[in-house]
Amino acid sequence: MTYIFKRAIEFFEWAPSAGLLLIATTVLAVLANNSFLAPAYGAFLSTPVAVTIGALSIDKPLVLWINDGLMAVFFFLIGLEIKREVLQGQLSSLEKMSLPFIAAIGGMALPALVFLLINQNAGANLNGWAIPAATDIAFALGILALMGTRAPVALKVLLLAIAIIDDLGAIVIIALFYTENLTVEALGLAVIGLAGLVALNRAGVKRIAPYVLIGVFMWVCVLKSGVHATLAGVITALLIPIHGSEEDQRSPLKRLEHGLHPWVAFAIVPLFAFANAGVSFAGMSLSALLSPLTLGIAAGLFIGKQLGVFGFTFIAVKSGLAKLPDGVNWLQIYSLACLTGIGFTMSLFIGTLAFSDASMMNEVRLGVLVGSTLSALLGVALLFASAPKTRQSVQPAT
């Protein structure tokens, strides 16, 4: 038993483990929804869960608690990462930010354009334009970690910076384009919560509990307001102090980030994947794979992402707006551009906001899986090709 526990700890400490767990839960979801377990899988996701406190009641199926509740924690962690990188990390200066910012803009614009070109005559599909604009950090970085020394550290840092800016773009897109009819009263209460967070921050409060309590209050208000509830997680994160108190020098932001990361990587994101990646092949024909929605998402991720990230990077470097990291060549940059086409978690999440129809969501899942898989395979192949070849010494003939 001790041996198994030790090996489990070693697996979770291994850099690619989060990505591999995502793959496993995705496969499990697809198998469950295409086998005798399909009724149980559907019943599990539709399990009613209600929380009632006085006149306040939140009654949703389990899948929406995962998507609206647990994913708020996921976005809270993203908010913490964004704040840290902007203040102290890879986005803390104009010189550091220029290349990943330009690359991320291309990586969001071109996939959306590819999607819109393919779906220009399918009006009902146009709401999904942002689905292929997203990048899955865990998957992409996990693959780079698996590549070992074939992927320079500078390439990993650049991918992380691009993915973080990409996530920030996704947050803005969700706030602006995937907001339902607003309830002014609930939104007003959310603003009061925001004012409370600002007051805590300005007063120099370093304890985590008050921020979390107000953050939960804001989540409920935002959920009731019509704005997507996960945005409350991001806003709360951005107001968490990054510096500790005089008595306790530990950063509240970094403590939260360190404490939440394993829960998000090994529980919340895999559970989200299990709940949302279960594409059903029942009655599916080749036409489903070639439908504008599926094709637009897959092509956006596989073609739009690599063209956008690599093309904008090339223009930025050649025009003198930015420079390549030391020790990174153009083939490695192109392999990175391919890996940004692994949309998965964020793409599926935006898909759940864009479409409620079951058949359309099935096409979304199929498009995300196909585009992400092709992007991963090409990215890995190019990383192998870009790795420096070791020369074998030739022994003289005797």
C-alpha cells in the first residue's frame, strides 16, 4: 500500500500528469456515452442539486454546478496567474509582453475568422465563433513537458505567456458576448460585493477568508444577474493581495495559487472534461464530421491557431516589434503555434455558453476533439523534427 501511495505521489508531481489525466477522463466520458453506461452517464449529469437558504434558492442539474460553480474556481486560479504574471512574471514589462501579446492576438483572431468563413451561411452556428480561439494550458504545457529537452525552457515560458493572454481574452469574450438578459438588482448587489473587495484590498487586509466570503457572495449575485458566474472568480482573484503582511511575509495570492493548483488540475478540470467531453456517436454519419459547425471548430483550432500565432509572431519579429527568445528557432515556434490549437477545456466551456441544443453540442465536442488532437500530433512531430541531432562518432577502419 505504501508503494502504491508513493507511486501515486510521484505521478501527481510529474509535470505531464495533469494533461494525461485530462486525456483519460475524456476517453472515459466518450466510452461511457457510447456504451451500456450511457443512461447512467446522462442520469449522473442531470442529477438535481439544490441549495436553499431562506428565500434564496439555487436549483440546477449537476452538470451546471460543475460548469457554473467548480469552473468559477478554475477561473479564480486563472485570475491569480494573470495578476502574478502581470505584476512579477513574464508579462511584467513591455519588452516581455510584446511577443506573447502579439502572438495571442493572432491566435484568437485567425481561428475566429476561419470559423466565420466556414459558417457564414449557417446563421445558427455563428454564436460559436469564439470556440476555436481558446488554448488549453494544461494540455499544451503537459505535452511540452513530455518532450523533455526537445522543448527549450524559453519555449515553455513563451507558451505559458501566450496561453495566459489567451485566457484573458477568453474572459473578456465571455463577459462581452456570452451574457444573458441582465437582472439589475442582482448585478447591483454584485457591484456592492466588488466594492467590498476593493475596500479590503485598499485597507491592506491580508487574510484570505474575507476575500473568499465576499467572492462567494459575488458568485451568487453574478449567477442570478445573467452574467456568467465564473467571472466572479476572476474579479475576486484580481483583488487578492500579492504581498504579505509585515508579520507574515507569505503572499496571499501565491499561497492560494499553490494550494488551489492541485485541486483544479487533478479534480475540477478532469471532472469538467468528464461532464462535457462525452461526444455521442449514436446515429452519427460522415455528414456530422463535415458539418459547418464541426468543421469550423476543427479547422479554426488546427489551421487558424497555427497560422495566427506563427504568422503574427513572424511579422512582429521581422518588423522589429519583438524578438525571439534566446535558443529558440523558427521550427520550434511553429510547433508551439500548433500546440496552441489544443483548445479542449476552454473551447468546450465556451461551447456550453454558445449552444444549449444537444445535437449542436455534440458537433462542438467532435470539432474540439478533432482539432485539438490534430494540433497535438503535428506539434509533437515538429518538436521531434526541430530537436538537435546528435552526431555519432565514426570509428576509423582497421
